[in-house]
Amino acid sequence: MRIVFMGTPEFAVPSLEILVQSGYDVVAVVTSTDSWGGRGGKVLLESAVKKCAQRLGIPVLQPTNLKSERFVEELRNIKADVQIVVAFRMLPEIVWNMPSLGTFNLHGSLLPKYRGAAPINHAIIQGESMTGVTSFRLQHAIDTGDVLIQRQIPILDTDIAGDLHDRMMLVGAEVILETVQILAEGKARFLPQNDEEATAAPKLFHETCKIDFSQTTKKVYDFIRGLSPHPAAWFLLDGKEVKILRCSKVMKLDAAAPGTIRSDLKKYVHIKSADGYISVDELKQEGKKSMPVAVFLNGVHHLPNQIDS
């Protein structure tokens, strides 16, 4: 069975590796184009999947336009039996409908819940205690195709999105391997999604990551950990943006207004929510590296009584 693998970030690397290690014939990898970045824009940035493919000796395609005649013809000439997609772009029909066995995507939720670009983040933000990964066959509407495999993954109360991402990445690789095994054996059984049970996980934007401390402590806590470490929840302090990367809950009810700051200027910073406080454990100021709150307080002689509105 000839496989074309499509992916870009580190999340997709274990899935590519497990297929090759298990002896499957990955004949080509499709990934994002290189870009210039780093200090002064002088560093050539290659995707994690490209680096992995080169290490494994797999040919790499990096189209700028997935609909271009040149790329479509190049892909058609590869004659893949199946395409596997993990953390890549939306594919046009001419691409996903090309292989005889279809194109299969790994999604970071238990579809149809959390369809969209940021399922890991939104599951934590919404206070879920369980999520998972799904392999499904691509069709026209995004994240709506028939399900082949699902695996549940618990969300711990202390998890940030980065923690869940790392666990999901490994479970996802196992699901991709099982997906290919089932297809190779001709034993695929599909389950249509129930659109009435669908929930959305839209793309995250900077402006929607601002913390609303007028919400309950749990809501604020889940919001912060669901956005950590990237893109990170933030608030304004003396006109400057401060991101909270890790925090804990302090269930102390008093008459202080939401956004009120309590601190001993040594070990803790607490910010009032609707029914308690958020204890800031790790933060990042504009233009600085992330740091524990005690390190932050080492250079602080005064904190305002309230965050900026």
C-alpha cells in the first residue's frame, strides 16, 4: 500500500515515524513551504515533518498552492493508495478525492465534538474532563467525514493545553497506525457523524484570549490553562500585556471587585475573580521570558491594586 503523508508541526511527527517503523511504504510527504524567521529573519525555518522526512529518506513536496496543476499532476503520478493527514491545511477535493482508498485525517477531539482549528484548547476551556482523537475519512465539509477510529483521553484538572497536546500526539500516532492497518486488511467499518451533537472549536485570535476576571474562578482557571502555553491568556497591567502560563485556584470569597490584585510582593500574586482568586504561578511580560511568580516579584517594588480594565 502506497501512502502519502501530509503534515507540518511536531504534533504530526510521531504519526509519520510509527508508519515507517512499522514497515509501511510512505512514498512521499507533503508539508508547508520553508520560511525565513528568527532574529533578523535570517534563519531558514523548515517544518518538523520535513526534517523528519529527510531523516527517514522520504521525498518531500512543498506546494505553495494545493490546487496548482503542477502539484496535482505530481501527486497523481505518485499513485498513492491512501493519504494520511495530521495537522495540515485544508485540502481541495481534487487532492483528497485522489487515492483509491481515500484520505484520512487525525483530529484532536471526539468528533463531532469540537470541530475546527483548536479542539485541544476549546475542550479545556469548556471544562471537559474527557477528550480524545479521531481518525476519519475526509469529505467536503470540514471535520464531518465518517469516523473510523476514536480513542478517549482524560483531561486532568491540572493539565494545560501543552500537556494534553503532548499526550494526544502519542495516542494519535497509535490511532494512525491502526487506521492504516485496518485499511490494508480491508476491514474498515465507518460510523457517520451525528451533526446534531456537533460543537465548534474555532481558530483562536489574540483579542479573544484576554482574561475576563468577572467570571467564576473555575471558568477563568480553565480559560488560562486551555490557552497555555500558546497563544496564552493575557491581561493588562499598567498598560502592558501580561500572559499567565500556569495558575491555581484560591476559593476565597470576599467583597473585592473582579480584577483586584493581592500580593505580598515576595511569593504570590492573586487576582480576584467572581467567586475567588486566581493565583498566578508562572507568567510572561511583554518582551521578556516566562518566569515563576517569585522571580517576577524579585524585581517588583509595587503592584497596582487593580488590573487595567
